[in-house]
Amino acid sequence: MLFGKRKEGLRVSPFITIWGLTGLIFSGACLYLFFRLSSDLMKKSPFLFDQRIIDTVRLTASPAVDVFMQWITELGSTFMLGLLLLISMIWLYVKRKNVWSMLFFFMAVAGGGLLNLLLKSYFARERPGVHRIVEADGFSFPSGHSMGSMTFYGFLSYLALRSKRNPLSKMGLVILFGSLILLIGISRIYLGVHYPSDVLAGYTAGFVWLVLCISLLEIVYWFKENRSKSIKRRQGKTKVS
């Protein structure tokens, strides 16, 4: 339950208040970081950490790691995320009858993809030209794989936390999805198709969009819950009278 209702009116539980403030703080930090990165990019200012991170990631280079990174990066591709999104939406509708989660899941992932295309077109940053292991089309900033994985696997994490699973199971799923998000971003750097700053920008933009979509969904749940309680109270009064 997102909000609790007492006799004196609507009240927000302390737990939700804490997490709401945490999401707001992290979203603000991500917005600030994204604007700093984009501002420096527009000013043609060099990102000093880009080459350092690239060199560090490339220390692990080997044929086996090449194959692993190509496999990991596919988990953040447009085709794979689209397929997994379709499967997830069908599951939410058939198993949970949760139309609102299904719609907002689609909005988070598809809307995030559209936002990424708009940002790429606006900043028009060329991709790296060295250590290229795979080919990639389009502009570089922000990373579409990083942003897409943040919205998709991030929304799955939200669904896991909101489910009736035991706390240990929830934590395990969140760690799994978080690890996938991180590995997909690293794979884009390793494969030579993105700068670390592209990946970081994708994460921050994706997180802000994800929080916005989840917040809107929670508002829908809140209104539905309180409307249901209001109807039950009226029905109860009618029976008594």
C-alpha cells in the first residue's frame, strides 16, 4: 500500500516518505550530472575520465571477454529489450491483470527510447574511432543501451520490490537487474562503441525518466486505492442504514 488513510484524512506512511525523498534526491543528482555532462559536451570540453576508464576496461581484453561482452550487450539491444518488454507486458496482463503497470512499463521503455533518439540527434556526438570490436550506427551521446537497460531492468526492479515476494528474493532480483544494467554499460565501453561519458549520461537520463514513470504509476495506484476505499465505505453505510 502506497498511502495510508486515517480518519482525519489522507496520510503518507513514513516508509514511503523516506523512499520518495530518496528518489527525488537521486533524480535531482542525476539531472545535475546530466546537465553538467551535456554542457561540457556542447562547450567541446574534454572528459578527462573517458580515456582513463577506457584504458582500465581494456585491461581485461581477450577473445573470451570479447564474446562475453558481445553477449551481454545484446541484452540491452533494441530488439532484445523490445522482445522482453512484450513478454513482460503479456505476463502482467495474463497473470496479474495489471493493465496500469503494463501501460506504464511500455511508456517507460518505449518513451525512454524515443527520448534517447531525440537527445542523440540534438547533441550529435560521434562515436569513438578506436578499439572498435562491433559496428554501431547513429550518434553516441547518450548511450541508448545504457538508457534502455536502466528503464527496462529498472522497472523490473520496481515490480520486484512491489511484489509479494519475500525480502531476500526481492533483494536478489534487484541485485541481478542492477548488475545487468552495470554490465551492459561496461560492454558498450569495452566494445568501443561508446565513451564512458555516453554511458553515464544514458544512466542518468534513464533514471530520471524511470522515476517519473514510476511516480505517475504510483499516483494512479493511490487514486485507485482511495477510490475503492471510498466506495466500500459508502456501501457499508448504505447497508447499515
